[in-house]
Amino acid sequence: MKIAIGSDHRGFSLKEELKIYIQKIGFEVKDFGASGDESCDYPDPASEVSVKVSQGHFERGILICASGCGMNIVANKYPNIRAVIANDVNIATVSRAHNDSNIITIGSKYLWTTAGVFDYLNLRTNGYEFHMDLTLGKVPYTDAKVQAVFDKWDELVKPGYFLENHAALSWQEALTPMINGEAAMYVMGNFAVAPLKEGGLNDDTLGFFQFPEITPGIPMAEEAPTDTVHIPSKAKNKTDAKRFLIFMSRADVQEEINKILGQLPINKNSGVKEGDPFLSAGLNMLNNAYAMAQFYDRDAPAQMASEGMKGFQEYMSNPDRRQKILERLEKVRQRVYK
């Protein structure tokens, strides 16, 4: 089978990964761009792939952008094209079986989970202070300590310890391999426990452990994104609003709120839902943490975070491009932190 594939700049990393996978399973694939992650217009590769499939030069097509929507709209304008947005396996399967789809469009916007892996590797390799200096723009991405993080990451990526199609999965979709016994570990927050249990796992088949030590003696900081409540600057009754914030932060109130939410309270004197081993373990870990980071896309400015997460995903798809990716991120750092 001959497959035509194309993407815009936001889908470039996933496209490169899919090309390798398609060749690996024995199909022929031709790339119609983008040729890199520099900004480009999605209708161009969408049109090229759609024309080739429409004219019968290729049997199938794959198009990738941030959401899959733009590519889908373009593809379906061409004769003989039956394109479907297939951001999960079930839709892709049903569309082939019942709708004879010949092009699938895919979104590649799921970047923050990759950044979480980078954060923990950096926190455990270099420590909290270095990690925060990096997100504050004080450290070059070509620094030897950043290279050391990628050395450790190489030990996981190059042997193939991550799911082959990780870049195409939302965090919810990545739960399925855990439920089916196809994956054993997940770097994820406590909010993943409930859907895992809904999928059939239980306290006997699920476990929890802290991200392990890498550099001996480095204090164990954690990732703990925190939801916050704010008083608008033009609030009419700031006095009572402040009283409400004080009320919300009380240990007993935090305890009751998070029993309902199934999350961890921000007050170290709060308890958690009785009988939940995961909440208890998480609370104990955070209460004893050296410090807490918020996740790369919260700690770094928006432009740096966007480019950094794209770079991390590209690295996981193509680890041999590591040096070029870090050099590109260094240029972004110099531009963003002026």
C-alpha cells in the first residue's frame, strides 16, 4: 500500500514519527511536507496529499495539524476524498469499515505530557534551582546540564520504552494501554486514577511511586500544578472577597472541597478522602517535597513553553535531532528573554 502523508509545522514531529512507523510495518510512504517546524500554511500540504489520493497515485493519506480540523476541511473539498478526523483508534477503524475513508486527519496538540517527563528528568538530574533558572531564561538550552538531562532521556527513548504512537495520544487515550496491560507506568497526576478504575483496574492492580532519584543527593522536588482563585482588580467588595479566600484556604474547608473533587488539598494540615491510597500517598509525597514546580508550560513564558514542548515531542520522535533541537530552543530563549 502507498500512503501519502503531510503536515503543517505543528504536526511535523508527529509526521516524522508516523513515517518511521509506517515503513516499519511494511508500507510505502511519501512525505509532502512540512519539511520542518517553521511556520507554514496547512492548506498547502493538505491540498498536495488530497490531490495525489484523489487522482489514485496513493491509496491512503494522512494529514496532521494542531487539531485535525483544518486539514479535514481542505481534504474533503477534493473529488473522491472521504476524510475523517481520527484522533482515536475507534473512529479510524469505524470510518474505514463503514465509510470507506481514504484520508485520516490527526491533531498533534498533546504536548504538555511530554514536557512533564522533561521536567521530572531535569528536577532529578539537576535539581529544583537549576530547573527554575532554565524556565526563567537564565540558562542556555545548550548548557552541559541540559545535555545531561537528554542523556538520561536517551536511555528511555532510544530503546523504545515509550509507546510508539505517544505523540498522537491525549492523556485520556493513553490510559487504554495501561488498562489493557500494554503499558506498565504513566507519569501522570492523581486525576488519572478515576478513569483507570472506570476502565477496570482497582487498588490491587494499580500502584503509585515517586519519580525516582537520578543524581544522588539532589533534593526531591515535585511537579504539582496548583489551581488558584483570584479577586478581580475591580471587585466591588474586596474585603469580603479576601475573607472568602481565607475561608477557602482553611484546612477543614480544603479537606471537604477535595473530597468532592478527588484531588489533593493545598493546606498541609488537611486530610484526604479516607480509604484512598493514591491520595494519601500523593499528599504525603507533596508534604515532604523539597519544593514544587508547576509544569513547564506554566513555569516558562508562553512562547518559550510552546516552542520547548514542540521540541521535546520532536526529540522523542527523532532523538538523533537532539542537538539541532536544543540549538533551536536556545535561539528561542535569546529572543523571548530580552
